[in-house]
Amino acid sequence: MGFFSKKEWPLKPVDHSKYKPKEKALPTEPSLNISFFPGLSGSTTASGVTVTEQTSLQLSAVYACVNMIATDIAKLPLIIQRQYNGGWKKEQTYLDKVLRKPNKRDTLYQMLQSLIFNFLISGNGYLAIIRNEDGSVDKLIPVDNWSVTVNEQMNGDRYYYASSKLFVGEKTSFKSEEGAMRVFREEDMIHIQNLNLNGNLYGSSPIQMAGEVFGLGLAAQETAARAFNNGSFFQGYLKVTGTLNKNKQDQVQENWNRAQQSVTNSGKVPVIPSDVDYINTGASPKDLQLLEAREQVTKDVARMYKVPLHRLGFGDSEKAANMEQQERSYISNALEPITEQLKQQLDIKLLFEDDLDNYRFEFDFNKMVMPDMLERYQAYAIALTNGFKNRDEVREAEGNSPLPNGEGQIFLTPTYTAKQDGTGSHNIGVPNKEYEE
């Protein structure tokens, strides 16, 4: 028997004797993990720019990719499915209420967006699980990556030291704890990780792994910005034809800067002495904007996060068919690796072992890849005519209620089909028994 009764599980959790809180002495607190505090940690790159989680978000390509992926995953329907005779069907459970309102602050969208955003920047995303006395899930609380430190004991047990104001007043892994700082057992913390190198306790940070790419982008962006503050862009230089003393040189420089520096002085015409010439170098503003370098950085960031370039404003001339292929690639390469890891964590942390064969969490990508109305209806017609979908299933996919009296459960069979013995089609209009227990 699993954690939930098969009859009662869709309605409410039941008291299960298998769940016994493992209350014991708190583990030894680890030293503070400074490397995961944004602003306190970071690496100085060859470009001279120090890159941290927070400064990386100042790069438009990074923010666009991270926000895009986090938003696209957050808006996917997260459902619970139950297995019936080899097939999986959506099931209403008490966990649906938990997912709709994970905690007193967040909606499901906000919780997932925060989780994925942290994961994409730091390589780690955390959800703390608050349980009821019977072990069922009461709340899910996202935790910022910088406020979590992982400690592994000699016996292999892992504990998560985490901080959140939402922990105040809640009973967590160790019931005696109070306040915002808590210790969680591994089974009470959902932890999704980026590529884990050498068995580390944390996933590798994209900021640290590709620091030079981020540093180059920030340096090019800052160079372009400072060009405006220091006089937009000079297409030449001043040459002294006579003899100027130091004070005169400083005065000429000051007058030039006063007329040219900052955006507010853009367009002003400087006046220079007769013994000073302006030499045009022939350079263009495009040169100092480093457009090619910044474009290459954008492509590198997109490649790292597996985001199609057309989503970042490139490839406007590409054919629609090619863009459609890129969208499929975006889903399978950028989104599904994250959702698959999260699904597996939800399964093993929110369900008990006996229920893993019968229940699972699933992200529904159908809405994201849904074609236009005409294409959908043509696909539905093929599915209905050939008998591998019934009308209720089609209505559910479109957000409509089932037909009354079970009429929508009937699977149709084409009248022109026949078995190999030539006896013709059979069982036309017989309700499908596939999902009946």
C-alpha cells in the first residue's frame, strides 16, 4: 500500500504509518558558503570586469535568455497523472491545491519562475518542502540560491542550511527549530542542479564556467556607454601647431570637454584656438560601439542557454519552416532538460516509493506547441476518424467539459476498414475500456 489510498488519494491524504519523522540531533553547522553570495563572490576576467551573478544580468542577452526560459517553464501547466493499464491520465489530487497556492506568498507561476531563474544563473534551484504531521505536503517554498549551504556528513547524509522569512511559524525537518534559518533533510529539499562536476554538492555555475564570455560582453557594453559620457564619439583629435604652455593646454582640453562630454552636451560645437587644429581620423561611431563583438557575445550566450537567435532579434529573414524547427529544438534542448530533472525531483520528494509506479508529475507542453485552429481541428478529425482519440479527449484538450451520459467516451472506427480475414470492421461505437479499473 502506498502513501495514499487509491480511492482517497484524489480527495485528501490519509494518515500513513510508514511516515515517521526522523527527529534527531541537528548536524554540525558547516562553514558559510561565501561562493554563493552574489556580490561577495565573482571572478575577474581577462577583460578586467568582475563577473558575478548580479552583474551578469546587466548583460541584455543574459537577462533575455534567463527570463525567457524561466517564464516559458513557469507558464506550462504542471499536472499529476495516474497510470491506467499502461496509459497515463490526468488525475485530480489534494496536491493540485498545493500547486495552485504553494505558500502564502507565491502562485505556482511565481514559484517556478523564481526556482528556474535561480537555477539558470547559479546552477542551483531550491524548493523547501513543508509537511503535515502525516507526511503529506503542506507548502512548497522557493529559496534563493545564495541563502543555501549544503553539508554532507561522513555517512553520506546531506543537510541543507537555508534561510527564508517564509519559514517563520512553520514546522520543518527538525520540529524544534524556529525563526528564518532552518536545517532540512535531503528528502525535504528539492534541488535541481546544472552539470555536476567531480561529485560536488552544487551544480556548476554558468557564470563561473563561461566567465570570459560574460566579461567580454559587459566590457563591450560599458565601453559603448562610456563613449557617450566622455563626449559621444570623437572622429579625430586635436593637434597643436604652435607652442602652448601647460595652462593653455589644460584650458583647451577643459573647453573641449565642457562642450562635448555627456549626452546633454551632444551636438554642441566646440571653439578651438587658431594654433590648434582638428585632425579627422576617418573612424565611425560604429567602430567604438563594438557592434560585432557585442553581437558575437549575444550569440555565445544564446548558444550556452540553447535559445534560438530569432528569439533575441537575429535571423529576421529566416523562413518560417526553419524558425519552427528552431522552436522545436528550443523546447527539446533548452526547456525539457530542466523540466525533466524537476519532474523527477517532484516525484521522489512529494510521492512515496510505493506510489512512484502509479503516479507522476508532468509538464504539459501541448499548449506551447499548439498549432493554429485549422491545423488543430484537422488533426482532431484524423484522430477521431481513426479511433485513437474520443470526443471527450478532444474536448478536454480544448478546455471543454465531457459530453453527458458518456457519449464522448465512444471510439469510432472507419467503416471502410476490414480485418485481414475480410470480415469487415467491428466493435463500431463501443465505448473504450482502456481507462476502466
